Amino acid sequence: MTQFEHNAKHNHMRQRLAQLAARLIAEDGMLDYSTAKRKAARQLGAPDTQNLPANGEIERELRAYQALYQKDEQAERLHTLRTDALDMMRQLQAFNPYLTGSVLSGTAARGANINLQLFANSLKDVELFLLKQKIAYETAEKRFRFGDEIRMVPVLILEGEHAEIELAVFSVDDLRQVPRSPVSGKAMERAKSQQVETLLEIT
């Protein structure tokens, strides 16, 4: 096999893996790109990790799949989840909330969470607010990358009407720092409530 043929085979397998991983996410609500990649590799009999596509490749295929096979469903889901996100952002306006993740980017699959970033003097401030509002929550942590630094950030998980709502609580000093997206590796996209209102007017 020539180098050209080897590269062509390699690229073809990457594309097949990206397409299958995207379908798994879209149809099965598999939210973790890494898990979707590994499952796709097992199904295609291609455990060679050199062929695994990047998250950005999977996201491109996911957008294409949703546009082709789930256009109406996707539009309805985005409108519902963005409306829920905006409602919660208005309640949490004291903590300068931002919408991030797949609900903002437009790739939210079945079972997707709503991801909000809050900025507070302390985690207790947010917890006390939720307790006063009688909003139940669970606690967790989530990894975020700031430049070359990996940080664990506290997350409060709420049971929303249509989806779980994850509140990542950052320090007010972090407001000017934007963590990297796990999909693109670039600065994470995020939107204030006014921008979410505009998205809802468009959709």
C-alpha cells in the first residue's frame, strides 16, 4: 500500500467514525464525545486510536445529521431549552449568568443538559439563594481548562422542567477569563441573557 493509499484509508475511517459517533449522539442522547467515539470504533471494528476523529470533526457531522434528519425536532428542542435557560438566567441575574454548551451552539441532542456559568464571591452565596427559592440541587465538580491549566470547578445540578440544569460556579475574579471549549479547544462560546433573548427571537 502506498503512502497516499494509507492516508486515504486513514481519512476515510476517521470520517466514518465521526459520522457514526455523531449519529449515536443525535439518536441515543450520548452526550460525551469521547464515549461516542469509542463506541463507534468498537462497532466499526477500528480500535486503532490513531483513526479517532477530533471532537470538532464529530460536531460538524452532528450538525449535518441534525439538519438532515432532525430539523424540526432540533428547532423545537433548542427553543424549549433556550427558553428554560433564559428563565433560570433571569432568576440568577445577581450571579452574572452565561449560557454555554450545546444549547447555545445549537447541537443539543436528546437528553442534553443546560449549561450555565455563574460568577459569585463564594459557592455558598449561590447555594443560599437556591435554598431561599426552595430550589433543590445536587453538588458535583467539572473540569475546565484555562490556557494550559486544568481546574476543578464546583457544579450545582438542578432538575429542570425539560432538562437538567448545570450551574458551574466560578469566582467573580474569573469573569474575564474564558475557559477553553472541549470541542474546539478555543475560547468557549458563552452568551448573556440578552443574547439568548435574541436567539429565541430568531428561532
